[in-house]
Amino acid sequence: MTIALENLSEIHTDVLREVGNIGAGNAMTSLATMLDCKVDMSVPRVSLMSLSEFAQMTGGAEALSVGIYMPVEGEAPGHVAFLLPEQAAMRLVDRLLGRAPGETTELGDLECSALMEVGNILTSSHLMAICDMTGLQLLTCPPALAYDMTAAILSSIAVNFASLEERAVTIVTRIEEASDTMEGYFIYVPEPESLMRILRALGMIEQVTHG
């Protein structure tokens, strides 16, 4: 049994937004600790959308981006991705490797390895917070990194869905580090059947209209 966003009341959407808020907040705490600086985040947006709609977030479909993607298994399967515009990824590498601002001008093996490691830590922190909130067992899988045009990255992630055209309930959180104007996006997409499990775990299932 699954739930579509249009079958959810405002209170259920608020609950899913809080799930995204806590998950992303935990990841931001990890990032702030690694960078030794303040990291801000937006209020998560819960919407029904296709991955192709994310392209405009990072400058358009043809803009270069870095994506770290991690499939989620366990009691509430889904997908987590950390998406960075190319310049933001380079600024993050500068901070991670102790370089002067602007020193990183290309992303080679060392730079991608650093981004993979931070992406792994952040996505894992995100899921751990959701586990603690819901009591559900979520199992992380090895992350994958892609450095390509945004559209190509999103297409690669979309392969994991039943249909490239399928729209899914998606929780998106924008992050930024003000001093370096570094920005990125956390994308959390629970599988349709996982929405019911998350809401049941949070005591909200009795208020759901089944589709």
C-alpha cells in the first residue's frame, strides 16, 4: 500500500518536512564540524516532482555539477543525494584540503575522493537522524560520485526509479556557507511504500487517506 502526496493532509506534509529538517540538520552539524564554520540550511520543501526538475537548482541542465548519491535499504527504502554546482564543489574542496580559497580549479582523483568522503559522512548523518526519529532501520549503501552536466547526473540517479518520468514525493533542503557562498542541495526521496512506514512509525498513520 502506498501514499501519494495529493492524498496527504497538510499535517502529514509538515511531518515529512520535519523528517527532512532533522535529517539535513544532522548532516549540516557534521559539515560545520568538518569545516569549522557555520552552515545554514533552508526549510525543507516537500513536493511531488521528477528528478528532471532539479536541474534548475544548480544552474540548468547543462551546468556542471557534482552529485554524491546513496541508495537506502532497510525498512523504508529510498534515495539520498547531495548535489553541488561545480564551483561550490571546488570551494568545498579548498576547505576540506586546507587550500587557499580559489586554489582548486579542477576536480581530479584527489578532489573527487575528498568530496566522496564528505558526501558519505553527510548522507550517513542524514539517515542516522531519520533512524533516531522514526525508530526504523535504514541501511546505507556505498555512495557513488558523478561529475558531469546536471542533467546527466540526475538521469543516472533516476535510473534507480521505476520510470524516468515518474514523479515522487521529494524532500529538498538547500544548504549554504555564507563566507564562501558555497551552496548545495540535499535530496531525500523515500520510495512510495516507505511514506506509509515513516508516517506509521511517527504515529500518523491513522490520519492518512489511502490511495
